[in-house]
Amino acid sequence: MLSFKYYKNVNSLAKLIDGNLVSKQIKENLIVEVFKYKQLYNKTPVLAILQVGDRQDSNVYIRMKLKSAEEVGINAQLMKLPKNITEAQLLSNINKLNNDSDIHGIILQLPIDSSNSIDTDHVLAQISIDKDVDGLHPFNNGQLSHGVTKDVFLPCTPNGCIHLIKSTGCDIEGKRAVVIGRSRIVGGPMAQLLIWNNATVTVCHSRTRDIPDIVRQADILVAALGKPEFVKGDWIKPGAIVIDCGINPIPDDTKKSGYRLVGDVDIEEVAQVASWITPVPGGVGPMTVCMLLKNTIDGAFRYAQKYYDKDNTLDESLIDISGDSIPIHKLNIEETIANGGDCEIKSAQ
Ligand code: NDP
């Protein structure tokens, strides 16, 4: 259980769940894991980040991922692809990364910023299931829906939320949980993770009626809908744990940027009723990146156990030609740039 502060002052009931603190503690363990990996395999875990186009918000998230990866010793590489890339070209780049035995994790930054029509679901399904560190491949989704939560890639934001809930000392088993949102990235897998942690879960979405009444039953509330300050104080069961995934910019003349970030929960009101609450920023956000790093390192260990031989080189005899995730040859990324390839790669190190 973490040390805590109250939201604003001790007169509010809610204690803050500090995502920066929890993620810092997890990162300290990850540094040790990377060290062990280097000792065992004489290699560094490598994360490839694919970005199509140049969205400013994506650039900010990617910078955070590169910086955090560097902090724990992961070699994160950004592969920046032009906005006019076709789906076939994007798939070809993914295939090369799938087949590179020195790449352990691949993420595709979403949303895809392309001038061509690209089927995001189809593209995500082409990432090797052994390297799907965002946990968005249908196979990994399916595993979670079957209750397989060990030795698989769990989606980062929901897994981070579970860590935050547990950091309060709360035993999830038997609790009533409500998730607002059913997206593939946050709400959907969040509900699954709560179910397999033995909570009784209700999912609300844009067609749900009487959301306040449903939320009033929640011992644990996870808000992931993308609507600023949507959840109000009189919806909250006294003593509930409230996890706010929302990141919503709203105009604020007092800020140099002209805006400030708020969550999906009205924290001023909710902090008077809940027992624990995540701030925005500084709650769920840092945990998402932290879980990405954890997935990359765990995945690198699994990959090495599955595919490297005793000399820690790729063991061709382990290659199953029927698989969709099988390493074949190493992509020389530097060479791709030098030859005027269709990608630009920046290393975080
Ligand atoms: P999506 O837009 O993909 O999904 C939003 C979900 O909320 C949908 O299921 C939608 O319902 C539901 N919803 C929308 N409006 C309402 C409403 N009025 N009442 C009830 N349900 C509603 O968003 P994401 O899941 O990707 O993200 C949710 C929030 O989390 C966003 O603010 C996003 O910025 C943030 N986020 C934060 C991350 C972090 O690291 N902290 C990471 C990822 C996201 P329906 O399915 O019916 O359309």
C-alpha cells in the first residue's frame, strides 16, 4: 500500500492514488529485470514504435514513451512513416519488424494519421502475437476474455488501473465494479480484467440509461468515456474507489497554453465522497507507459525462452513455418534509412 495525500486538503474524504509514485516503484523493478535480461542473453530489450503521420498529441505521447523506455534501459526506436503511406506499405514495415529477432515489442501509435484509408483493426491483427506489447491483437484480447491473464500481453491502460486499485490495499474480489466506456483500448479490457479479478462488473456506454443510478452501486468506478467532468459527486457510493482514465483538454485563460487537462470525473465533487481517487494528470497516465515497458520486458524474456538457442542467437529449429509471428531474418534498420527507405527511425538512446 502506498503512502498517500488527501485531495487538496484533509477536509476532503478522498486520498489521492499517485500514479507517478506507483509507476516509479514498478520502474525500479523493471531496471533490475533489464539488467538480468542483459546478463542472461547479452542483448537489450528493444521496442519499436510505429507512427504514421505527425499528430501533435501522438508526438507528445511518443516522447513520453521514448523517455521512459530509456530510463529503465529499454532501447526504444521510433519508426516514423509518412502520412501518405498505403496500408500495404504499413503492413510490409510491420512484417519486417515481426521477422526481426532483435525486436521484442511493436506498437502502432493510434490513431493512425494517414491520408489513405487504412483499416486499423486489420493492421493491428498483423502484429506478431509474441511482440504485441499494447495487447491489442485479437488473439491477446481473446486470451483475456477467456481469463488468461498470465504470460500474455494485457492492454496497458486497464492493467495500470488494476495496479492502481490494488495499490490502495483494496481486495477486488467480490466488489461491485462499474466501468463507463467499452472501447477496445480501455473500457472493454478493463471490464474483463475486473471480472477475472473476481469483481462483479457492469459496463456502461453511450446507450446506457440511468448511468448515475448504476454508478451509485459501485465500490470501484472506472471512468473511461472521454467526456470532461462527466461523473458527479452525488453519483458516488460513499467510500468508493474512483479511477479516472479521461484526458480532456478544456479552455483555461489562466494557463500559458490556454488550456488545462481534466478527467472524466468532477474531482472537486467526487473527492468529497470517494475514499480514493486518481488525479488527472498524474494518475492513470504514468501507469499506461509503465505497463508498456513492463510488457516489453516480460515479452523479451518470453521471446528469448521461446526462440533463442544456448548461444542466444535465433534457433532456426524452433521456427514453426505455420506461425504468424516467426522470426526469419534481421531487418537492418539503419540500412533502410541509408537506402532511402520509406521510414525514418529515431533511436531513444
Ligand atoms: P473511445 O472514444 O474509444 O470510447 C469511449 C467510450 O465511452 C465508448 O465505449 C462510448 O460508448 C462511451 N461513451 C461516450 N460517451 C458516453 C456517455 N455520454 N455516456 C456513457 N458512455 C459514453 O475512448 P477511449 O476508450 O480510447 O478513451 C476514453 C478516455 O480515456 C479518453 O478521455 C482518453 O483520452 C482516455 N485515455 C487515457 C489513457 C491514459 O493513458 N490515461 C489511454 C487511453 C485513453 P459507445 O461504445 O456506445 O460509443
